[in-house]
Amino acid sequence: MCCKFNCRPANQLFNSKGLTLDDLVVLFGAHTIGFAHCKHFLNQLYDYQGTKKSDPTIDPRLLKALRMSCPHFGGNADIVAVTPHIP
């Protein structure tokens, strides 16, 4: 589920500072690039397409790293780097 965010007030504030909608998108996006909430991909780690298995296209080393950061139960709110360092 996507967050519910009304960008109109933010855009008005940016406009009052001489900034554009493009500026708003760049600055807001820069704060989220490279990170994700576990809840958005947890099913790929533990129950891909209802199989009770992980997504077979995920590199096993990445899968192990993501599972360490996103436990099957209780990890929904956790935030992880989308491209973690893999040994």
C-alpha cells in the first residue's frame, strides 16, 4: 500500500521559496533512494507467489543478507538498504 501524501502544500511551500515541482521531486526522492521497507518485498523472501519459498531469481547471498535484516515475523516496519554490501 502506498503512503497517502498530499504534495500540494509542499509544492506551495517550495514555490514560495522559488523552487519548482521538479525540485520537490528531486529533494523528496533523494531521501528514499536506496532504502525500502521490508513489508514491500517480504513475500519475495519467504513466500514467493504462495510457494512458501523465496523468489528463485534473488541471488542467494543477497537473499541471506535481506533475511537477516527482514525477519519473517515482526520485520515489516524495518528499513533496509536495497543494495546492501554482499561479502
